[in-house]
Amino acid sequence: MEDPIVVAEGLHKRYGDTRALRGLDLEVAKGSVCGVLGPNGAGKSTAVRILATLADPTEGRASVAGFDVVRQAGEVRRRIGLAGQSAAVDEYLTGRENLRMFGRFHHLGRRRARQRADELLERFGLADAADKPASGYSGGMRRRLDLIASLVVDPEVLFLDEPTTGLDPRSRGEIWQAVRDLVAQGTTVLLTTQYLDEADQLADDIAVIDHGRVIARDTPDRLKAQIGTRLDVVLADPADAVRAAGLLTVRAGRGEPDLSGERLSLPVGEITLPEAVRELDAAGIAAVDVSLRRPTLDEVFLKLTDRPKETV
Ligand SMILES: Nc1ncnc2c1ncn2[C@@H]1O[C@H](COP(=O)(O)OP(=O)(O)OP(=O)(O)O)[C@@H](O)[C@H]1O
Ligand SMILES: [Mg+2]
């Protein structure tokens, strides 16, 4: 990779008997958005905490902006922002006071801290609520305040650990827009998420991690292309599902079909829509709907992490 700004090599992290990371390798290109996807417990937060200097690796090394996260933690901290899974907002302070406090905490002078707070509140649409205590903010506003608090020092690299978990679609959209604005200005973003559409929307590259290792690393499009095309069929009679699945699997299947009532979905190789319809017709199976589509990232993720949907 040209010009990686985040580099992790063979990171291991043990907590007693728990092996949170088991040889995690990751590079993030400068100016890009890297989405780190993985099921609960995969090691996403652990990786972010190590890169953000909040935890030391048991083994391996990592650098951010050319500085070692263990030996040069201070240099790293000056160049990064972190918005975590648990918001760092003080409920009793107003939005403006929260941001000023962060500025002072990061050694900005009093005047600079004030200016910076005003600037950020304006830019990220919190100016109207700036002088209300954060306890009165909605979940989305709080998360936005947490996010902009991580921008007080204008970071080169921003780490976002599940920035939109639990937010409604509108608030998620607002956070996404804020991230896009930052990226447009050259900030590199590493975000963890369990929402595949979030990674699809924001990330240039996706690292899928499971059991403390990166198991896939590619663009969203190429990850989807890896599992090919999906053929979706809605049958007139659910009793035909197994027979239809068998028929289409033999004809063009590239993996296990999903069956649910009258619905059948199957990863396929070379088959056109008319061919699929003809196959079904010839076998006397009536279909209400037949379609070919790209897989969703959900399907890619489930295939890669090899878990049943309920546990993801
Ligand atoms: N401070 C800690 N002490 C002990 N075990 C920990 C600690 N932090 C993480 N772990 C364990 O390490 C593993 C990875 O946890 P981590 O929080 O990195 O996962 P995650 O991918 O962020 O999960 P989630 O999606 O739930 O946030 C889990 O088994 C977790 O229980
Ligand atoms: Mg986590």
C-alpha cells in the first residue's frame, strides 16, 4: 500500500486466558476510510484501543502517522481523535462547555479552546443547542457532540468505535455526513461498525475481523463480487422449495441455498434470468418472482465469518 498512515503488524492482545487479538495485520491508506467489521467480541475495540494508545499490545507493533503507538504514544496522541463506544460527554455541562473543556484538556489556550468550540458547534449543526446541558440532548446529538469533541485538535487520524450504534436512521445519517465532511478535508478515518450498510456507505476499504484476525480486506464492491451473484426466487408453492433449490444448485449453484418458506436465495455462477426461469418451467415449478442481484454485505459477512445470522 502506498503511504499507509496506520500500520499494525502481528498484533496480539491477551487478557488472562482471553486472546482478544491473534496476529492482527492492518494498513490504512492516508486520506481513506477503513471500515473494520466484525461480530461481537471479534477484537474491534481492542484493536482501536491499541492504535489509539489506550492499551499496549502483548505482541506485535503498530504505528500511526509514522510514530510507534507504544514507544511514541505522546506523538501519536497529538495526531489522533477517538470517539468511543461509550460517550465521553459530561451530562452536566452544556455542549459548548464540554468542547471548551476538551480543548483545555488538549492544551489549547483558553481563547483558542473557545474559538474551536464555536467553530465546531457551527460546522456540525449543534450551534442552536450549544448552551443547553448535554443531559437534555437526544442520543444522536450526544453522539455528534462526542464525535466533534474528538475533532477539537483537528486529528490526522480519527478512530470511531461504533459511532452510530443505537441511533435512529436520521441521526446515523447526520454522523455519516459529518464523517464525509472530515474525509473531504483529508482526515483519515478508521471506524468499527456492526452495520454493513454503514461500511458500504462510508468505507473505501473494509477489513473483516473475526477471532482477533483480519479474515478479509478489500473494497466493498470486490468483497461482494467474491461471492458472485445471487439468484432470488419466490415460488408459488413453498412445497417446491427443496426441489427448486436442488435443480438450480445443480445448474449454477456456487454455495448453500437459503430456504425460507416460499423464498429461495442461492449464490450462482453463470446463469441468466431467462435460463433460470426456463429451468423452473421445465420442471413444472411455478415461480411468482425470479431475480438476479449482487449480494449484500450482510451475505458477504455471514459467509466470511461463517456464523448463523442470530449470533452476529
Ligand atoms: N479489558 C478487558 N479485559 C478482559 N477481556 C477483555 C477486555 N477487553 C476486551 N476483552 C475481551 O476481548 C475480546 C475482544 O473484545 P473487543 O471488545 O475487542 O471486541 P469487539 O469486536 O469490540 O466487540 P463488540 O462488537 O461487542 O464491541 C472479547 O472476548 C472481550 O471479552
Ligand atoms: Mg467493541
